[in-house]
Amino acid sequence: MQRTKIAIVGASGYTGMELLRLLLLHPHAEITAVTSRQEAGKALSDVFPRYLGAAGADLRFIEPDTQAIVASGATVAFLALPHGVAAQIAHELLSAGLRVIDLSADFRLRDADVYQHYYGQSHPYPNLLEKAVYGLPEIRADKIASASLVAAPGCYPTSILLPLIPLLSAKLLDPASIVAHSMSGVSGAGRKADIPFLFCECNESVRAYGIPKHRHLSEIEQELSLAAGQEVIISFLPHLVPVHNGIATTITAKLAESCDAAAVGDALTAAYATAPFVRLLGNGVCADTKYVTRTNFIDIGWHHDPRTQRIILTSAEDNLGKGAGGQAVQCFNLMCGLPVRAGLENF
Amino acid sequence: MQRTKIAIVGASGYTGMELLRLLLLHPHAEITAVTSRQEAGKALSDVFPRYLGAAGADLRFIEPDTQAIVASGATVAFLALPHGVAAQIAHELLSAGLRVIDLSADFRLRDADVYQHYYGQSHPYPNLLEKAVYGLPEIRADKIASASLVAAPGCYPTSILLPLIPLLSAKLLDPASIVAHSMSGVSGAGRKADIPFLFCECNESVRAYGIPKHRHLSEIEQELSLAAGQEVIISFLPHLVPVHNGIATTITAKLAESCDAAAVGDALTAAYATAPFVRLLGNGVCADTKYVTRTNFIDIGWHHDPRTQRIILTSAEDNLGKGAGGQAVQCFNLMCGLPVRAGLENF
Amino acid sequence: MQRTKIAIVGASGYTGMELLRLLLLHPHAEITAVTSRQEAGKALSDVFPRYLGAAGADLRFIEPDTQAIVASGATVAFLALPHGVAAQIAHELLSAGLRVIDLSADFRLRDADVYQHYYGQSHPYPNLLEKAVYGLPEIRADKIASASLVAAPGCYPTSILLPLIPLLSAKLLDPASIVAHSMSGVSGAGRKADIPFLFCECNESVRAYGIPKHRHLSEIEQELSLAAGQEVIISFLPHLVPVHNGIATTITAKLAESCDAAAVGDALTAAYATAPFVRLLGNGVCADTKYVTRTNFIDIGWHHDPRTQRIILTSAEDNLGKGAGGQAVQCFNLMCGLPVRAGLENF
Amino acid sequence: MQRTKIAIVGASGYTGMELLRLLLLHPHAEITAVTSRQEAGKALSDVFPRYLGAAGADLRFIEPDTQAIVASGATVAFLALPHGVAAQIAHELLSAGLRVIDLSADFRLRDADVYQHYYGQSHPYPNLLEKAVYGLPEIRADKIASASLVAAPGCYPTSILLPLIPLLSAKLLDPASIVAHSMSGVSGAGRKADIPFLFCECNESVRAYGIPKHRHLSEIEQELSLAAGQEVIISFLPHLVPVHNGIATTITAKLAESCDAAAVGDALTAAYATAPFVRLLGNGVCADTKYVTRTNFIDIGWHHDPRTQRIILTSAEDNLGKGAGGQAVQCFNLMCGLPVRAGLENF
């Protein structure tokens, strides 16, 4: 089978690094362009010594120039750029006929007003929003398969949406009662020189942040509302913990009246029994990030607390894996009609 | 001023180690006996090389024998023993006329049935339960001052009770809506050889555990119910994160109807304005464990989320400090009429 | 191509876990038996939840019984057992016609007296020692290819031997001047319940140990002496540092008289230019463990210090990868005539 | 006793933070000025929330202006500034009659040419170099006591000099054979926004750097040469390991001919038997950073290897404590005739 030629735009951060890890070894992909304004001219393996010696790691970074990307022969582009920056180049690449998998927040929201409210700037290409597909493969595989523009979900949202969507669809939970508490590794903050993310500021530190209105709330509530068929407003409480990668999320919600707790496991099993990257740990089991780091898996466990009638869901994923790069590759496989696990069988 | 002679019973774990750290340097205490079944005969500094060279660190561990403890001249005993074991020696030491500060769970509950339910064994000295004072100095300093038996609160409970008690007392929150998420350092698991607490099992791991009914719920709900004047049942979600010490707790609760969010800050300020070890960070600030480790401080911040009408409280403490040893020393200072900060001015 | 059937004997520790990671995904291997006395009866994925959902992870652990291993059809056995235990089962499996790759120390030494001196017990099968091949693929690929018994080198030795052997072979260094300083991640201590390896005893701790005569000295000096053509005695200084996996080694040695420093780079390049898993970083570059963890690479950099006429070599490897499981798989590929990178193209 | 008024110039980094920790609680010091160009106007506790609630923590940072420092009444100034910057303000403060304890490298070297060679700039006040005392209290307490300008030693040098000086003074070691390996926590890199010191770049990473000619070599060799009475040139190999603070150093050196290994312990004991902050662990014991962090102790252990006739010395200190702030306070106590342990009895 011929390899699909792909470009990674903005490949010098942690998400870009994970995309490289997955795509350098992907049996059906060939990286033809990687861009980075600050690293242009350097070989992949100079910027990321981990990849030294890998086939393809002598490719050189280029400037993020649409013409050059097109000229490389790439037909699919992964964008690992800051929000606001991604939209412009997505527009250009789409116009040039490429399919785009954007890992920024620029195309995750259906409503440009919500984008403006949460991201503090007007959306530069609001007409692209309806074209974009929110790329949760377990929820809308078909639309992803045929999309030209996929918005890969945020890391926190993935860890919250996958446990909750089947339960809200089945009306098993009281939507107004949802509280989602997440703990993220430091790679989630990106690879930028900021004092709060120095080793000595994160090591031996546990802290909440972004309360009460973290930007990821916008896409979380959009997708939960779609699943529930009604507006859902939740509390989302992100925390930073001293691990490199991994997100652990613990969600509480009231069981809907007259619902049986056993229905929770049934709904999750029905939704994910054949999903290759969702591992249902079962009732009474808690997820642990150390079992999912560097994989595309999300682990989900659940409990029922009869004292409070709350359902407790725990999930664990790699924020760079299922929460970013792995999920993007999963979308890529769908878009190209490739085997679903291609390039993702690592652990 | 003459130093009070004290004994530390069960001093070979992390809580014992922290008590030693504080009491070796306490200006008004003199350690006359330290016990440990497995370390008997060894000097303090052999077991804890950190204390090598400190005045008093050549004291030798003895067996946990009441006669020997009494013979040392100690008038106050700190017990850092497993629950179930503490009650017996507490009884003996009290009978011998010592005052006891117990850091186990044996005297925290007023109701022996609740003890049996949560700890799986009948309480050996139920009549001592009414004598015991639950040792939260910010809440009942007077009773602690005159007590002969103080039950130092658990680490998680301290981080949950101090933010919530003033708000429940003032009827500002809906008690049925409380969800408390806590993240603890690994020292909370104790200094015992168990595979799940090896470095390689905890490092780069974030995980929930003890869901939905961790033992600490029993004392949390007891004290919250007292404050609220009604039965309070909450969800408590403990997590293990890879730090040595520190607990970060994030609590959500619905603002009671017709209450104003500003009343939250007012109630906390009224409760703790002069409390030397509670630091109110204010509205809109999140607590961070790295600022409180190795201190007796608890930091508390709060937010109001108008979208959900929830109040979000974050607290940070050292699980071995304000959550155990520091709090016990704070009780000791009260019991002996010492300056409140004596031996606790470290950071 | 038909997959080679393999057994992993003693698969419940960290080395066994790494062998499983590599062999579950190896394109030319099929795991037919995994043994563990304490986990017998459980599925792989019960013991190692990371592997849940992988093809083959529902295989169940069995007792380490030779008959059962043979009955599984395995033709190659990997032994990840403690020294002393491995020799017995190796003997039995060899007698039954299997080829054996032993990751313990039992077959690394040519001299049974040295074994007794360093390991404190007489060797149970001294006659097997001459049959065994010390499994450094970069040094003796041919012998490994035809061996029935391969002794995979220790983690520390690999990090010291690969930089030094070409230089000693070329007489570029004064053998009496060698000092090797190594820093290992905690997984090197194994997956056993020991207080010194608890998270709280290793985190925020850096310490030397095993000085001056760590057991790995025996094989290091054996192989260095072979390379140098004379007896080599070195100082080896192992340290424990708070990372999960990875060994960084820094070696100093005097440049031999009348040798040119440039010859160092030449000798390393000549030795490893085509070695797929040795990455020569060049003169003036220091190795960093974070680029090699979870790979089979060893990175090597070097410096010349004209002030002292010492050559300084730095190497980095994964103690569980190139230092154990990866190297064993590399030997397996050689033994079975497989592509050298098969199953090892992960990073 | 009246408190000595002191200033901390350049107090916004990790060394400044440690000086604050020690001096806020020092029984005989009163901080009257703290400076930081970037934090001017903020309270101590705004910049370092750890100190919130401490007496004195409401003091506000000022610009590093000599007039203002003098006006504060300070008679002793601690300088925690970058090299090059410290010399100028030291000159001004000395001219204004203050005594100065400089923690930068600006006054550690006796020879301005060596300064220029290692620090790449000509020394702005070479005439101050002979006035300055290299502040190792265990080696030259008397000179420190009467000095107006003390150069507090570097963190690495302290960990190397204290074990070696008594042995070189006693001619027990071959000076040409010394190799010093050091492993430092990340706080040694300072509190500045640099990608290589982000959490994700340091966590799970072990790496050498600064080979073969780290700047600290200049002061190490100066002081070793003084002790040996001859020029000493060594190999110094610094490494970065993922801990917040702490330096572990392992030194090898050949025992001088005809010397007895037992003389090593004798010489160390003679040198440090009454030194309050040097803890001799004895023969056969390795130092561990976890026992000295946040103290002013340095722990020293030693071994003799009869196979190589090398002496192996291990030391552990806190790079911010005995390696910086603690040592500076120890000098301050000497300079002011205070009890030697004043303000340093923390662990």
C-alpha cells in the first residue's frame, strides 16, 4: 500500500513531538514536511535527539509556508499550532486541497460567539466552523472519515467526554449535577520558557488552576449538550501535578431519578465494547495514568455510591496521546481508510 | 521555663519522623522516650540519619512499654501508631496519669458503632470516646486546652473541614451538594514495604483510590454535621499523586439559596482572621501545596462560579504537618499553655 | 514468516514487564508461555494492566515448570529470574532442546570462582559457563547467532563496556586509570517490597551505593580485560537517582601515552558506524537518558580534557531496554536470523 | 541582644529565597532591605507565598539602589546576584561601610586573570580580590570573622573541598589522580525561564554537562592547591538530576604511596570533630542527599578500595543550604560573633 504523504505544521512543541513519534513509525504514512518558525533549517533529530537514527529523522524543518507544504506532496496536514494561528494556515491548506487535522482549539466550537467569548478574539474563518468535524472517533467515526477538516479534541475534554457521553445520551445522569475534576501532567502546558513550569516550580507541587472557567469548558459543554439533547453546564476543575504526561479525571454526577446504577456499566459497555482504544475497567476499579502513558488508550472505571446516589467515573489517558497526537492519528486512519490501530500499537 | 517531658510512641514511621523533627527543636519540650517495636535499642539518628547531630538525637528507641514510658518522666505522650493498637496504650497511659495526643483514628469518632462500621473492629475502649476531644485547634481550642485525651484529626479531614466548617455553620452552602476531591503525597501511605508504594509504582502515576467510602469519611461527616447542625453526607474522592508530602483539596458545593457569594469570604475571614496557621488566600486564588510543605499552615482560596452557583474551595496543607504532626504539636501547645507558634515557626 | 514461539520465565518483575512489552508486539515472535510463581493463574493484563487489550495479553501465567514450558511449543526461553534460580531452569530447558537467553548473572562469567566470589555461592552448573555467550551483540554477533545459551549483560556493564571496549582494543587508554560513575533509575532495584525503594525514600534522594565492589564489576572487568588483552581493574561507582528508568554513565580514563585524542572518535566510529543501536553523539556532546528511555539505543558522547589528558565518555541507555530486555531481544533476533531491528523500533 | 540589620540584594531567585527562609527566622538578624529589579514594589510574601504570615514578610522589595540599602540601616549585605553584577554593588556597599557576603563568583578567585579566563570578562574591581575572604568556615573561620568582604563558595566546590582539603593537607592523596563527580538538583540552575530547565526537560532525565571545564573548577583548584601546597589539577564532572535541591559528590583519588587507608578517617576526624555542620558518616557509609536537604549540614563518608588503592569519598549537601544560603549565614554568624548554629538549626 502506498504511504500517505503528510505534513506536520508546528512540530517543535510536545504535541508535535508526539505526532512525530507516532508518524515516523506509522506503516502507512510518510512525513514529507515539518515546519517550525524557530527551528527551520534543522534536522528533526537535532531538535529531538530521541529520534536520532530513525528513518526519516534527517528531514529538515521548514518555515510554515503553505506553498512549500503543498510542494512536498503532502495530502494531509496535522496542525500543532497555537489557537488563532492555526485557523489561517488551515484555511490556506484547505484551499490548496489538503485535508487538515487541527490540534488547536480553532475549529472545535460550532459557534463563533462562544469562540470569541472563551478565546478573546473573533474567529477569523467562522464559515469553516460548520465544515469542521469535532474529532472524537468513538462518537462520530463516519463524519471524521469523510471530513476535510477535523478538529482534534482537547486533552481534558477527551477524558471527560468519553465517560460521560454514553451516560448522558441514555439519560442516566442529572446533567446539572456534574463535577469534573482533572489532574494533568506538565507537558500539557507546552514547551515554552515560563517560570511556573520550571522543574523547581512543578516538582513537589499540586495545584488547581483555571477555575472556574477554563477554556476547555466551551467544547466540553458543547459536546455534552449534544449528547444530552439539552444544555449542560458543568463544573470543571483542572489541576497540575508533577508527572510528564497523563491526565486522570474523576467525575461525579447524580444518578437520574428512577435509574438503576447497573445501567451505567451497561451503557458504557454498549458504547465501547468494540472500541479499540477505550478500555472499560469495570465497576469498582479506578483508572491509573501509569497504565496509559504513551498509548492511545483511555481507561474508564466507575463506582456507584448509594449513600449519595452519585455515580463516580474515573478515566486515565495520555494528554499527548489519546488527548492529542494519538487521537489525531486515529482520525487520520479513519480519514484514509486505514486499519484503525495502524501506527498506534505502542505501549 | 521548664520543658515539658514528652514521649513519642510509635516513632518509626513518617508521622513519627515529623513529630521528631518538630519536637527535637521545640523550645518548651524535651523528648524523654521514643518507642518502636522494630527499632528498639537503636539511636534516633541511626533510624533517621537526617537528625544526626541534633541535640537529643542520641536518645535510643525503647519497646512500647507503658512502665518505661512513665519511668522516663514524660507527662504527655504522642501516639503515632496504627488504629486499633493506639487505643490500648492510650488507655494505659491515661490510667498512669499522662495526657495523650493520639494521631491514629482510634478516638476521632464519637460513636463506637461508626468506628466499627468504618474500621471493621469493635472499639476496645468505647467509654474513652466521650473523654476524647477531636483536636482541630481552630474549632475547639478551649476543649483541647483542658483535655487529657486529644484525637488529632486525619490529614484529609483537616484539609476539608477547615474550609467547610465556617460556611456550614453560617448556612451558606447546600450540605447535600458537597463534593471533596483530594490529592495526597505518597507519605500518606506510611513507611511500610508495599509494592504499590514503590518509587516505580508511584512516580509518573496519578490515581484515585478508596472510592466511594474511604475511612476518613467517618470523621469528616461527623464534624461537618456538628457544624451544620444537621446530618451531612458528602462525596470524598482521594487520589495519590507523586509528591512526597502535601495534600491539595478542591471542594465544590452549591451556594445556599438566597445567599450571596461574598458571604463566603466574610465567613472565612471571621473564622480565621486571627488563626495563626490558616492563611486565607482570598477570592480567585488557588492553593498550591509547594507553599505549605514542612509547615503547619493550611492555605485556603475560594471562587464563586455564577454559571453553576457553586462555591469552589481549594486548600493546601502538608499531610504530615497541619495534617498530622504539626497539628498535634499545635494541640500540645494549647494543652500546656505554651505560645501557639512554639516549635512551629518553620518554613 | 512463521513466528518463533517463545517463553518468558519469571515475568512478573520490571525486566519481565519490559520483555513482555517488546515481545507482545514483536512481528516474528509469539509468546506461548509466561511463568511466575506468585502470579500463576492470572492473565498478563491482570498483572500488568498496561497491556490490557493487546493481542496475547489474555495469556495466563503458569508455574515455572519446564515440562509445561516445553509443552507450550516454545523454542526459545527468556529467563528473567534472580541469579542462582536461573541456572537450574536454564539447565533443564537446554536439556529439553530450547535455546535460552538468560538475563540473570548466572552465565555472564567465564570463571566459576569469580562467580562464587561475587555472588557468594558456588555455581550449580559450571560446565555450562563455557557454553554460554556473553550477549553484547555489538561485540560478538556471530557467537550469539549460533549460541544455545546467551547471557544478556547487566545494565551497568552495557553502559560501561560499549564506550570502553573499542578504546581498550585500540590501546588508546591507560587501563589502570579507568573510573566509571553510573547513575541508575530505581527500576534497576527490581519490583520487590523493600523500604529503601519506596517512593518517599527515593524521590528527592541521590545516593551512591555498592561501593567499592558492586557485583557487576566482575563482568565489567572480565570483558574489559578481554578487550584490552591484559587484566583490567577499574573503579565502579553506582548511584541511585529518582527516575523510573535510565542509566547515565560517565567514565574518565587517561589517554595512553603518545596517543592522539582524535583517535578516540575514530575508534568509536570504526566500531559502531553501522551498529543500529549505538548512537555516537560526537566529541563535545553529553548523553542524556531522556532521549533513550524505552528504546534499545545507547547514546555515547566523548570529550578530551587537555588539562588532565583524560578522556571523558558519557553514555545513556535504558536500564530495562539496552541494559536488559531490549538487548535480550536484539540477541534473539540474531539467534533466529531475524532483521536486527525487528520488534525494537520503538521510541 | 540587638538584632543585626541586614539587606539581601537580588532576592528573587532560589538562593535569595533560601536566604530569606533562614534570615526571616534568624534570632539575631533583622531584614531591613530586600532588592529585586523585577519585583520592586511587591511584598516578600507576594513573590514567595511560602513566607506569607511570617513576621517580616510584608517587607517590600526595592530597586537595588545602594543609597536605599544604606538608608535602611543595614550593616551587612548578602548579595545573591549574577557574577559580574555583584562586584559593582559590592564595591559601593563596602565604600558605604557595610560588610558584604557575596554569593556570586565575583570574589572567590584570588587571581583576576583566572577570573577572566573562566568568566570571560575582566574583573571590574581586581583590587578587592585580596580583601575578599573565601568563606569556607571550616577552613578559615578566623579570617571570615574579621572580614569586610566574604565570598561564599560555590555549591559544587563546597561539596568537593570539605572532603578533600584535610586529606590533601595531610598529603594522603595523589593530587593528580583526583576525579570528582557531582550530581546536582535543578535549583542549581537558578530561577530563570529556560527551556532546558522546564519540568518536562528535567524530570526523568539524567545528564552530564559543563564537561570538561565547568566554571567552578577555578575555585576548586585554587583552594585544593592551597591545601596541598602545590598546584592541583582535577577532573570535575557535574551532572543534573531530577531533584529540587541537593548535591551528591563522589570523589576518587589514589592513596599516596606508603600511606595507610586508616589515616583518611583520622584526618577527617581531626579536621571536623567539632565542626557543627560537618557530619562524618564513617568508613563504609555513603552519603544521601535526602538527609541534608534544607539543612546546613554536609555529610561525608569514605571507602578504601584495596583493589585499586583508591580512596572514595561521598558527600551530600543542600546546594541552596551548605552550598549557598546556609553557608552564607554561617559566615554571617562568625562575622558578627553570634552563636555558630544561630538561625541554622533546622532540619
